[in-house]
Amino acid sequence: MRLPWSLVFAGGCSALLLVTTVFAIGSSAARAQQVIGIETTAVRIPNSPLVTLRAAFRTGSVNDPFGKNGLNAVTALMMGRGGTQLMTYEEITQALYPWSAMIDVQFDKEMTVIVGEVHRDHVETFYPIFRDLIVAPRFEPSDFSRNREFLVNAVTSTLRGTDDEELGKQALNSLLYEGHPYGTPVQGTENGLRSVTLNDVRGFHAAYFTADNLMLGIAGGYSEGFAEKVEQELSTSLHRRERVPLSLPQPRAIDGIEVLLVEKEAIATAISIGFPIEVTRRQDDFFALMVANSYLGEHRTFNGLLMQKMRGDRGLNYGDYSYIENFIQDGGSRFPMPNIPRSQQYFSIWIRPVPHHNAHFALRQAIRELKFLVDDGLSQEAFEASREFLLNYSKLHVQTTSRRLGYLLDSRFYGHRDFLEEIQRRLPRLTVDEVNAAIRRHLQYDNLAIAIVTSDAEEFGGVLLGNAPSAPSYGGAVTDEILAEDKAILSYELKIDPYDIEVVPVDTMFESSSWTGVLN
């Protein structure tokens, strides 16, 4: 039996202002407007049986105070997995279950989203619960203890203990963004979470979950006047605080190859590679890099070169992918979760856990393929195939009304009318020369951050420094062509300075934050 609530980890104006834009989305009409400080995107689909609401607040882990990392996450859970002034958490759960309704909460660096979905027959009774969770959380001490402990366990037991893949990716973030507000997991740190109090949560909710910080999305088969009602009630019920634009420091420069080795008993080695880039969806070059990245490592497809060569040809591991922005998989799909936008992004390669004896070879191969991409670019044939794939694949990103609504909200964050429509407009105009020029401007292979989760980390660090050939071991036969290529890969030099390797016991990861400043 699936519970009606679930959880996902993933962050004005004072006078009346009404500006409406209407545009077609299939058989629906959507409008984007700002009313009394709330940015609203409404998509009415009269024949849809569902109604989806997304209350996306421009707040996230970057707003956590020093020493209380995780405060935003706890506050989010007190709305998404807590009660209201009128109903306890248990009463809400019992009310939602017969309707097959759901309320999710997700939080990231800069945005926190409360998502609700219900059949349109029950929307009038569902909406007041959804509204009150946002504007009038119960802040019950027992809910606070349960939610804070859940997050502590997410760091100490899940992240450190059972999820090596996510541990590697979070370790990469810590290395990339050392001394930066992005460097802390969105769940918080162990010490930060334990220092958060219920009064901290009350104050944070009043300061950041405000009408001026809200991007509201409504979609589906709601009745005439429903969207306006939601806008009006949220705008008058939420606290008001003029939104201050986020001002982030620049991430530190990566100098050479920097390696963070996390010592942990593991059956395989998880590897994440990356570096900051200055491109987000706001920039024209993002669309060119989409094509390049799809060629190199589209997530969970065999379209990517890394997947073809590392898994398909050699069977090194389950998957190998690359990304030009922060990526969180949406549930069991292959697609990115919407509403995790960031003002700063990074390029990364994710090598899913590979047997220890092949880890050095896999690392070499991934960096070598990145070098070829940067030095040689895409051929005309590869460019055309990758572009055609993306033009069709991107249409699959919005298979549900909720995802469509999420993408429209992200479009507003990045300054687009409709990001997915922008892909369809821009990609046919791209040339292979423009893509290769964008690769040369933004991608490189000399200055890399590498996070590795492995057993015997000290020993593996010595192997990396020694640069000795790392012949792979395969479970089956491979072609002579692959064996010939292996000779070049196994001796590919990784220039690592001994001072740029750090070995850290897993139990010390994510205890505290390296960021000591305050934003907003």
C-alpha cells in the first residue's frame, strides 16, 4: 500500500500588479502572472482529471545560518510532513488517503517546493489542507523531533552508510564548493541539524517562506476562478518580506587534479569528476553544451559515448554519464527532477561503482574521453545524431502535468518563456562549429575535482600517484580493437600532486559546513 505522502530531496512587490501572458500548451492555456508579489504560472486543462499545485519558494540550504545547516530542510519537512493549526499530521494522512492525493516536499540549494496533486473532484477539500500546511504549519514538537531525526539519519546512516553513489556525488560537491554555501548537503550536516531548534524553524519560516519568495504553479482540470482564489489567499496569508536577490560568491578555482578519497568499506569504487562552469540555462551556450553532453554521456541511455565504451564495450560497471548542470533523477525515471534550479552550475562525470581492480582504468578512460571531446569536438555526423536525439528526447521530459508545470516554473527562474520550447527553437539553428566552440570555451580536462569512495583509500591514493599502468580485467571476451585501445588508456597519465590528495574517513563526512558566511 502506497502512502499518500512521499518525500524527495532535491531552494516582490508590495502593490497590486497583474500582468498576464497566455500561450498554448496542447489543448490547454497557460498564463504567467505576478499578483500581489506572487509569481504565478497557471495551466488550465479542462479535460484533465487531476489538479497539481507547486508552491516553489526561492529559499534553500544556501540560506541556512552558520552552524545550523539543515534548518531549511527541517522547515520544509514541518510543512510537507507535519500538521496544520487545524489538523495533526496523522489526521491529514487519514484525510488524503481515500482521495489518493499526494503531497511531496523537495528542497535543494536555492529552491524548496511543496507539491500537491489530487483528483479534481476533491480539490476544494484538498486545497485548504495544502494551503494551511504552507501558511499555518502546526510546528508540533513531536513532528519537529521526528523530522529532524529523519534528516540526521539521512546524513549519518543513509548518506554515509548505504548509498555510496550519492556519497560520491555529495563528496564531489564538498570538494568543488569548499568554503562556498553550495558545499553542504541540502539535508544539512550532522552537527548543524542537532543544533536546530523549533524556534529556529518558526523564525526561518517567517523570514523565507514568504509571498515575495513564492513562485506558484497550478495546472490541470481546476474550475474557473480557482487559480485566482489560490493566488489571493496565499498572498494575503503568507508573511511579507521584500526579496533580496541572491548574491553567491564565486566557487574557488580548481588547480590541477584535486582528489578527495573517502575511506569506506565498499564492494566497489564510486567515482565522481567535475569542475565549475559559468553556464546555466540563462546563457545561449547552454543549448550548444546540451548537444555536446548528450554525445558524451546522456543520463541512463546508451546514446552517450561513455556508456557505449565503458559499459557497452567493456562491461566495467552499470553506467557512466556526464552532466552540464546539477542533476537529480526524478524517481525511477531517466529524467531530471524539475525545480532544483541553481544560479551556478558545474560539469560532472559520474562513474557508477566499478570493481576496485578496474577503478584506476575507469578513471583514466573517462578523463581521456573528456580530453578527446575538448580537443577534437564533435564530427558533423555525431553532431547531427546527438541534436536529433535531443530534439525528440526533450519532449519526453514532460510526460505528466506535474512535470510540465515544474519545467514552466524553472523557465521563469532562468528567464525563459518555456525552456522546452526554446530547445525546439534553438537546436535546429545550431551548427557543429557553434557546439565545438562552446566546448572549447567552457569544458576542459586539466583542472578537475575527483571524489572517490573506496576501500583501502590510502592504497588507492598511492596507485594514483604512482601512475603505473592499470590493465583492466574483464569477465568475458572483448575484441582486438578494444584491447588495442586499452593499451593507450592503461598508461594515460594523470598528473596529480601529492599535496592534492586527501583521504577522509567516511564517519567525518558532513559533520559541519566549510561555509562560514551568511547570505541574505
